Amino acid sequence: MLKIFLPVLFPSWRFFSSIGPSPRIHIAFSNNENDEPTHWREFRPLPRKISFREGIFHLFHNPRWNETLYINSCAERLFEVYSELREQEIMYRILEAIKSEEIIPNTDSTYVKFRISAVIREAQIITQPVTFVSKAIGFGAAG
């Protein structure tokens, strides 16, 4: 009986053959659909520190983190092959974050764009090449 329950309590992580690139999503705002943004900021960066109490609470209820994991999953799939659906899903989540004022755009901006970079570690060198850049979308209707 113990053999049956031990894997449930202590799962094996041997199914990971290697650690692949980790996606980072950055957003930028512009005044024009064709403008090339100069200032990019990370979309939903990881918190620097959370309290013990928050950590315990997040073990049982953390819908925002679950959504962030979903967005990262979409970004990882865009590494492999382009999918308009995945691009739209990520942009939808960004537009919802603007609508809910989680993200405050620049005051004179009317377009948002996102890019995905891959954090790659080889030996002691960490690189972050950009792997995907979205089309600019107007967000005036989102507000």
C-alpha cells in the first residue's frame, strides 16, 4: 500500500530530459500602429518576495498565477511554430490587464504590442534572444 501512495506524495521529476528556454513576455505602447517601440516592460514579472502567509494562501488559491502559466504555455508553443490563436490569446490577456488597470499604458499611447524572448542558459552565459514580435493592436476599444 505504501508503494502506491509514495509516488503521489513524492512525485518523480525524471520525465524532464532537459531544461529548455524560458519565455519572457514584454509589452510596449506606441501612438501609431507602425511605430517601433523603444521601451519594453515585462508583462507580469515574478514578485521579488512574498510573505509566508501569502505563500500558504497561494498553494490553495492563485488564479492569476494559473493564468500566467497558461500565457507562458502559449508563449512556449510560439517558440515551436506560429499559431494565430496563441498570439490572440496572449494579446487578449494583455488587453484585459489594460482594461482592469493592472497595466497602465502611457497617456498618449493607443497601440500595444508584445514580444517574446527566450531566456537560455548555456554554462554560465545567459542570453535572451527575441523569438516573436506581435502585431500592434489598438486598445482604445478595450477601455
